[in-house]
Amino acid sequence: MPDALLPGSTIGIMGGGQLGRMLALAASQLGLKAHIYADDANAPAFDVAAVRTLGDYGDLAAVEAFAASVDVVTCEFENVAAGALEAASRAAPVYPPPLAFAIAQDRLTEKTFLSELGIRVAPFAAVSDAGNLKDALDQVKLPALLKTRRFGYDGKGQALVKTEAEASKALAELQGTPALIEGLIAFSRELSVLVVRGQGGSTQFYDTVENVHQNGILAASRVPARISASVAFEARTIAGQVADALHHVGVLAVEMFHREGAEPSLLVNEIAPRVHNSGHWTLDACLISQFENHVRAIAGWPLGETSRHSDALMTNLIGAEMERWRALAGEEGTALHLYGKAEARPGRKMGHVTRLYPKS
Ligand code: AMP
């Protein structure tokens, strides 16, 4: 077993969004301090951190100095540049491992990695230019999604294409940005599995989550998912396989499409090497949340119990939806979480609510 960080140690978190904020709160519950490194003076995580550094992620000397001042470094967003992870690694252990970020940051590398593990994904093919678009479409079939390889999240960087002409137009609009084309999956529901893996390689799983997306953004998550025990077992097995292959440490989210009655019924869409929006319900419906378990894993502590004591429905408060905070705060059986963001821009995650129900 690794040496556990002692209470009073400092967790360095790259990124200052709501995930960093909830990680910092979980760390403080365990008597650990959080040092947030973020590039935005209004970062929501700054409000709850013991130490803050305002800096650019490209300022490698500043990132290394930040890492030298903490006991372990983690990240709350997956698009952190490899150079920044490398700079941090020179001064402190970095968890999850940089390999997990390298794979999750590039949709083509990610799908190739999963396929090589024998995990099923949507049909996909790289497209670089008009010259190989036809070959790619032959492999994938229309309708399809044209996605940028990098910097896609919440449905950004993807276009639905139904004809070859639409695909050519969408590709031209990318102006040479590396892309892939992916078959459109007719799924029954979207699922995610949150697995936490410790430094010694042990894993624990939260119950499989059923997710509803609107405009590519997660709108709601419910637990339990409406799936059979055998599908839940298979989903968990896949997530564990990915976590082991990455030598992951911390929480890993594996997002999947479930096609009822089809073979194979589960296709992995993407992985996120971090705590995840679809695990927010664990704050209120589990003894130990995904945030606390991530902190435990990177600090070398024993992992905490992941079982749920209640059924839960988590709903994101996006943009102006947060104006309902007063009514939501007064609602029975409901936990309200607001992220302290000043400006409620459309599409921006401002908070979430989790409604609890007796365990089914
Ligand atoms: P992504 O940015 O890849 O996470 O996709 C965001 C959302 O778009 C997913 O959660 C799905 O709702 C939808 N989506 C992505 N890829 C596909 C696909 N191949 N087939 C059908 N829907 C998809």
C-alpha cells in the first residue's frame, strides 16, 4: 500500500470550476487543504480553497511552482495540456495518470484505445480532408456525426450529417481541424458508470446512472438506471476494464449508449478521467461521494463506501434555471447546490438539485 497523505496535507487542483469547488469541499471534510490553480479570477473553486494561484496553464514555471507547494496534483477538467501535466509531474505525484488525459483528450485515440481493449464503440473513421471523406463514409454509413478530435465537450465540436453533401460542407467548415466521423447510434438510453480506483489498484463502483442530455449538455441523471442486473453488471465490468488498462487513480467516468435488445447492447461513447457531472447525486444519496472518493484515492487513503442509501434524480440548473433557487431551496426531499457563479449565461452550469426517494 502507498503511504497515505496525512491530515493537514495539501491537494493541488488544476482548474477552478464547480468540480474543483466540490473536490476542495470534500478535501476539507477530511482535514486536507485544497490549493486551486486556475486562470480565471472569478473561478468558483477559489471561494472555498485554502490557497489560490491565478495563472495560465501554459505558464509551465508557475505550474511547476504550484506543484512543488502541494503534496499531490489532480485536475478537474480533462483538456489540460500535456506540457502542464509534465511540468506538474516534475514536482509532485499527478493523479489520475497523464496517460488517462492523453487518451480522453482525443476522440480518435480514445476510440482506438477502447477498440483495442475489445470494448465496443460506435463505428468511426478518421477524416482529414475531402480526399478521404468518401472512404470514411463507406466505413461508417450515414446518418453520422462529424466530430473534432479534440476540445469537444457538452456536444461542442460536432455536427449531424445526413448526406454526403452535408458531410463535405461540415468538414469544410472545420478548416482542416483534425476530425472523425462516427455512426449515429439509435440508443434506448445513455448510461454512465463512475468507478474509483485506488493507488493499490482496488476499485469500487457507484450504481450505474441513466442520463438525459439536451442539446448535448447533461440535463438530468437518475439512479437506479432502468436496466437489468445483467446490463448493469456488464456496464460495470467495462468501466473496471478501462480503469485497470489506464492504471487509473481517482474517479473515472465511462459514458455509454444502451441499445435495448441489440447485440452488443452497450457501446462506450467517451471516458472522463475525473469526477463527473453524472455523479453529483452521490453527494446526497451515498455515504461517501465521488468527490470524497477521488480525494481518498489520490491521497492514498482507503476508498469509501459507494453504495447508495436512496434513489436519486439529479437535475442541472443551466443558465436562467437557477432563478428558481428560492422555490427549490424550500422543496422537501431536495438538496440544492449552487456553484457561486455570478453570471447566468445560457448553457452555463450554475448549480444542480438532487431529489431523493426511498431506495427501490
Ligand atoms: P459527446 O460530446 O461525444 O459527449 O456527445 C454529447 C452527446 O451527443 C452524447 O451524450 C449523446 O447524447 C450525443 N451523441 C454523441 N455521439 C453520438 C453517437 N455516435 N450517436 C448518437 N448520439 C451521440
